[in-house]
Amino acid sequence: MSNAQRIKFTIKQDGNVTEEVIGSSGDTCVSLTKDLEDRLGKLENRVYNSEYYKSVSTVDDSVEEYTHDSEGC
């Protein structure tokens, strides 16, 4: 299995963006996406899955999802 970190974006028809971080553990997903989120605009919601709360050394994959309203960007 690859240890590469990936960020998957889904842009919905209403303009909302969902972001998923794959291959990250603990709070590294937050630091990995901070610059992107700052450029996208106001963060409406952040959802952490169970991988966020696990130790960095024991996790292979992590997914972070949030909804972003792209209006005003």
C-alpha cells in the first residue's frame, strides 16, 4: 500500500466543495489542507472520521470531509 497523501475534491452543482484527505493520520490532514482552505474562503463545516483520533504511527489512511460555500470567491 502506498503512503502517499492525496486530497480529493468534489464540486457539487450548487457550488459546494467537499474535500477528502486520504493517506493522512491524526491532525496532519488539517495542516496539509490549511493553505487550500484559506484560499477557498469560509469553511462551513469540518467532519473528522475515526482515523483523525488514532495515533499517527498506527494509521494508513485518513479522510477529512468538509463543505465549502464557494460564493464570494
